[in-house]
Amino acid sequence: MPETKIKKNEDFNEWYNEIVELAELCDKRYPIKGMNVWRPYGWKLMNHVDRLIRDEMEKTSHHEVYFPLLIPESLFKKEEEHIEGFGSEVYWITHAGENELEERWLLRPTSETAMYPVFSLWIRSHADLPLKTFQIVNTFRYETKQTRAFIRVREIHFFEAHTCHEDFKDAEKQIEEDKAIANRLFKRLCLPFIFSKRPDWDKFAGAFYTISIDVLMPSWRTLQLGSIHQYRDNFSKPYGISYETEDGKHTYVHQTTYGMSERILGALVGIHSDNKGLVIPPAVAPTQVIIIPVIFKGKEEKVLELCDMICKKLMDEDVRVVADKRDITPGSKYYDWELKGVPLRVEIGPKDIEKKQIVLVRRDTGKKKAVSQESAVKTIKEELVTISKNLCDNAKKFLDENMHRVHSIEEAKDKKGIVELPWCKSEDCALEIENILDGNTIGEPIEDVECKDYSCPLCGKTAETWMRYAKTY
Amino acid sequence: MPETKIKKNEDFNEWYNEIVELAELCDKRYPIKGMNVWRPYGWKLMNHVDRLIRDEMEKTSHHEVYFPLLIPESLFKKEEEHIEGFGSEVYWITHAGENELEERWLLRPTSETAMYPVFSLWIRSHADLPLKTFQIVNTFRYETKQTRAFIRVREIHFFEAHTCHEDFKDAEKQIEEDKAIANRLFKRLCLPFIFSKRPDWDKFAGAFYTISIDVLMPSWRTLQLGSIHQYRDNFSKPYGISYETEDGKHTYVHQTTYGMSERILGALVGIHSDNKGLVIPPAVAPTQVIIIPVIFKGKEEKVLELCDMICKKLMDEDVRVVADKRDITPGSKYYDWELKGVPLRVEIGPKDIEKKQIVLVRRDTGKKKAVSQESAVKTIKEELVTISKNLCDNAKKFLDENMHRVHSIEEAKDKKGIVELPWCKSEDCALEIENILDGNTIGEPIEDVECKDYSCPLCGKTAETWMRYAKTY
């Protein structure tokens, strides 16, 4: 069976670079670095992820909007920290046709500064609150580091939810909802993750606090898939988003945002796939079940009939299924669909007709299993659940085995993955430990933070919480 | 019943400007002219139109892709006519952060020049053909004329299909398929249209020929909703898209494109709606049926139960239905949903329970009709078909009444809408007639072109075909 030239366990990063093109997710030959072409299969897969996100937004009464891509410089500059954080990363439009623009416009790196002047027009009274919106758009950041498909790109497929609330407390409730959304979503994607509260010096530009959503990649580096931000009234003041309370006073709204990106696809590919190709969780697999008639010489009516019948029955149960009747060998078909990561393969040959059975082959384990034709649909649906669970379990096992709560820098040095060390809350100590470990601060855990029995391994002061360190993408 | 301040039959253009905001389709207060905010209802409606387009693409084996927004200047300039046609309309990126780019990049006005260098890598042999792709993206054009929501904007929600074929003949077949797609699509949108072959001086920059899809708006101006282009090998030569034939020769592909835009939404609003608000064809209505319990004093269990039951039954039949149980008067609900253009309203009150009936109110005609509860679902589905047909018929009647095939300029001057005059095929004659009529050439009909008994009304030579003239958006 053909495999990738580079093996996943030998050189993860190069294997990743190979597989995203081999599986035809994207084409990296577009002549602007970090701006890749989404090929049909990659785009379809991304759309299935977007669909899960939209389902969650629908469930939680967020409304989808679309704000313009271009932002006038003057709007962008209203919140000082924000411009400081993003100023060096934006692309500037200076000319339209032959004419120089009176004011420069930038391509959105994120949409706060496009949305909030308009929110200030939409929100008048407490009856307009909460305002819960989201959009799925492309954003643009001038990356100077090495680019990598889906993980570090300059045109980013991006989800951003923006909400406005009466007060801090209501905004905090939103953040609880956001966390619940992440729990549901990443479970369906079979991607175990950790929430970390970013240190102040590393939070989103303009935020009051930032909670990051990180997964651990097989290279033992963390990959940030999303973040949830509490803005308090940091943006609503400069952008004038205020409302009249029931007793007639004017007050500024409190805001939150929730961002996720195509990095989710990077994590799906990196965490679940293998040397034969992609392994896609059933929830987002464009094709969940592939049915392959195993006929070598000529057509066999009964085999094809059964393929069609099983296919139809699965469709009726909302399974995304294809019967591959192309005129090539079954082996070539296995190869194609394994590369594309279809979770479950059904093989049906003349012998299976005799035995009133069909054969199921799992993409995640390669295991074969004959099941009766009678119970086929039920078993297939159960197998998809089992595959999903197995992908989750494997990824969770890897994450758990590579999260280390230790107490000294010496212990930390030995560990691959994520280490947690007692932390005194001083920026200097954390940055020094970053240096020593040649890693990055990820942030504090948001639960299970008890550590008063320990002291900061650098300064020796009593620790207030834990700080996580890891090599990151 | 509240109505728009400006009446549709008194000042169509101002009525249009009012209604797109009143129905909360878009917000025009974003500080860049011609770049509007898509509000949730407008975006949802646009997405339903996109869904119909995607269904057609799926049926005809087109694959969805996404190409980068930004195009390096050197790529853009490879096809000379193209750059001449678009050069004055593009936005230029010159800086990233503080750095000046080595080469300027532009925002796609359309994606030929982004896609074709990559197509040249994808296509190697005849086995790779035909290549049928499409994308739904935003494009950018520096409009200097007066902007108008959905009709003339600077950030354009855009559909573009791009195909590559072995030869001219196969590309011509694609154009036949494209025309069939337009026929199916615009029928579902209840938008009767005309195909016209654009005169050479007005075709797409780089095309061999262009067929436009135009509708007639109630202002008697035509609005171009889309176009189908035959490129021959005009682009494949400069971009090097060639393939090896079965007998080993290398030859350039022939290409077609198909473009449509958010103008479809402009046409939907302009053609079907009235002074009470939108009237949306059932095929794209985000809500097709609204159920309103008519209870003025307190709750009446039986009414609400019946509302829920009808709602559930309709959902089971894939009707997009909402039961509006908000605690406001039925009248306020009627107002809201009429403004939003929901095709059919169901009213259920205590009397209807007694009479074992429900009341249907059509948005297009305002007509009421009591129907038995037993046949409710069947009747509602039939009514949606009737409404769709009525919207089509009304628009077709208006188009037919305002298409005039005449033989002299004097006759043409009297006519509102579209006039067809015999044409000798000379550019000078057509442009002079444009001037006299204060209109634009739309193009030749692509069918029913027989006109050899007539002569050009300007130069007197025997006519070869008809030329259409109209005021345009």
C-alpha cells in the first residue's frame, strides 16, 4: 500500500507539508507566500467544519453578518492598544486605479474596528442587548515567520463572534457559553484541548483577558486553535457603544469575542492522519462511508445491486456515503479513499453475497470485520461512533501523557509537550523560564489551579497559580 | 398598515434605497462608500440564493475552490486586454506593516489572473479535462459612479465559474449548459430575463464573446445579473494552460466563465417587493411560512397547540416555517413579517379551532383563504407553488409589455423599457442610436434573430440582426 515519502513519526513537520498537498487539500504554488489555493477537497472539509460552527451559533442565538473587508485607517486607530498590537501586521491599500486614496485603508486582520462603529448605531437601549453576532470571513496578516498550510498563513479563513452586553457579569456569562461551545465543537472534531488564561503581556491587543484554546500536535508543539476574549468596556468607550438603561442613564456595553481559524483543519490533519493519508473524524468527513464493489472480472449484477441498496439505506439515515463504481481495480480505490481519510470502507464481493454479509474496514485502525447484511446500516452507524471515540481517545491519551505538572525547572527540562510549573505571577520569572526552557508561556489553567504548597522555581516566592510552557507553532 | 414613506410607483429608486434598509438587509452607514454591512436578514437571503447556485453547480459537476484574494501585478498584466479593461478599477496594496512591497498586489476584481497560472499546473493531459470549478467570493471594483445597495457596490459578493476544455466545440457545449443553469435558476427566483450577445466593444475584457443575463427593473432600466463568456484560447495562451492530446501533441485549452453577483438580490427586492416591504420567492425565503396565533386576551392552549402541530408537520415536509409566539399583538407580527417578505402567513384563532380550519394569507396578493385543518399541509405547499408562479407571471408580463421590436428610431423614442431595432452590425450606427435614445446597447438576441426584411434605421443598409437598447443600471 503506497505511503507518504516522509514518515509522520520521523519528521512530523515535513510529513505534514507533504500530506496537505498529497491529499489535495491545498496548492502551495500560488506566487504569494502564505496565500494558498484551497482545492475542492480541502475547501469541502473546511466547509464541514464551518457547518459545525454555524450549528453551534444557531443553537446559541448568534446572528451571522458580513462586514466589509476594508477598514479606514482612522477607524482602526481609535483603540490604542489594538493598533499597537496589529499595526505592523496589516496590509495597506493606498491606491484605487490611478488615484491615491485620501485616507489609507487596511485589510481586516480581525473586525473589531470595522464592526464597532456600526454597533454604536445599532445599540440604543437595553432592549437591543445582548447583541450576538458572528461572521466567517478571510482575514489578512503580514506573517514574517515561516508559513505553513492552515497553521501559519497570510490569508486566514476565520470565524469571529462579537457580542455586546449590559454589564461585565452578562459578558462573563457569554464566556461561559463560549467555553461550552468549544467543549461541544472540539469533541465532535475529536480534538482534546486545554483552556489557558493568557498572561497579561500576551493577551489580545485591547482585551481585558484572553482564554486560549490549544491542542498538542504530534511534534509536541502546541497549536492555538482559538481564543475567547473579555473586552470589558475597552472598545465600547473609544467606539461609543452605549445604551440607555431602564432608568434613563447612558452606559457603555461590555463586549466579548470568540475567534477560531483554519488552524482547526491543521489540527485535524496533524493529529489524526497517518502515512497512508488523512483520517477524518466522521462529523466532518465529506464522505463518511465509501462502498467498494470487489469485482475483478466483468460486472456482477448482484454485487452492484447490493452496493446500491446499502448506499440508499445509508443516505436515508443521513450518512454521507458514496458507492465507487469506477472502472479501476478495488486496490486503486482503497488507495484513493484512504488518502482522502474516509472513516469507514464497505467492501462487497461475490462471496459476501453468498454469505449474506458485507465487510467493514476502519480507516483509523485498518481492522476488518464481516457483518450480516441485515444489520449493516445499524452496525455502520455504530462503527462511525466507535471510530470517533477512538480518535478522541488516542488524541486524549497523547495529550495526557504529555502534560506534566512539575515543581522544578530541572524536572521541566526533561519533558516533551506541555509543562506546568508553580508561578509567582511575576512577568520576569515567567519570561526567564521561557528562555531557560526554550518554550513559550501558554497561560494559566482556568480550573484546578490550587498550588499554594509550592513556590516559584525561579524566585522562590509562594506560587499563586501554575504557568504552562510549551514549544508552540 | 404601515408602508414605506416613498412609494414604489412614484420614485422607484428612492423606494429601493428605503426598503433595503427598512427590511434590514444591509446598513449603508459604513464609512467607505459602496461597502455596506450585510445585516443578518440580508446575509441569510443571499445565502439562500448561493445555495441554489451551489445546487446547480453540484448537479453539473463543478467543484468549489477558493483562490487567494490578492494578485501580484505581474500576473495580472499577462493578458493585455484584461488589464486594459480592469486597470482603472482595481485597488492596490503597496505596503505590509511598515514595509513597502517589492511588487504591488491588487484585490481581485475577478479571478482569471489568480486562477490561470495554477490551472496551468493542474492540467497536463486530456484526462484532466474538462476542468470545471467555481467559487463564491467577494470581489472589489473601484466604482466611480453613484453606488446603490446590491446593484452598484465596491465590495461585490460574486459567483464565478471557470472551466477548461479540449477545444472550442467542447467549450461551446459548456455555454449551452450555462444557459440551462440560468433558465433553471432564475425560474426558481421568479426572475424572467433575456440573454443578449454583447457587441464586441462591450464584451468582457479578454473574451471572444460575452452573453449577458439582464432583467428589466420596475424603473424600466435593465439590470445585468450575470454573464457567460467564451474565452477561446485568449487566456490559455498567455497563462500557458496546455495539455497533451492522445496523440502526443501539446495544445492550448479553450475556456469559459460564468459570473453572477449580489445584483440577483437587488433584482429580487426591486422586482417583487411592494410598499409594505419585501416579497420573497418561496425558493429563497429564509422563512417560507409564518404561523401566527391570533389571541388577544391571555393564552389559549388549543390555539398554541394547533400552531405547534401545523409547524411540526410543515417542518417534516421541509418547509421553512416559524411559529411566532412573541408576546406582542398579532397586528405587530403581521407588520414585521410582511416587511420581511414571508410568502405565506397562517393565522390561527379560537374561531378557527371551532371551525376546524386555519386561515392562509398570501404576501403577494394579500388574499385570505380559510382551509380545513385536515388538508392544511397539502394546501400550504400548493399555495407556495402558486405564489411562485404568480410572481413569475407578473414579472414576465412586465418584461413582455416593455420589450418592443420596432423598425424606426421614431417608434423607439416613444417606448419605455427595451427596444430592438434592426442593425447593420456597424459600431458607429449602434453608438449613434445609443446617443439618440439616451440609452445603452444591451446586445443582440441569441435566438429569433431573423430580420433580413428590414434595414438599419440609421444608415439604411440591410439589417443583419437586431440590436437591443435600454437605459441600464
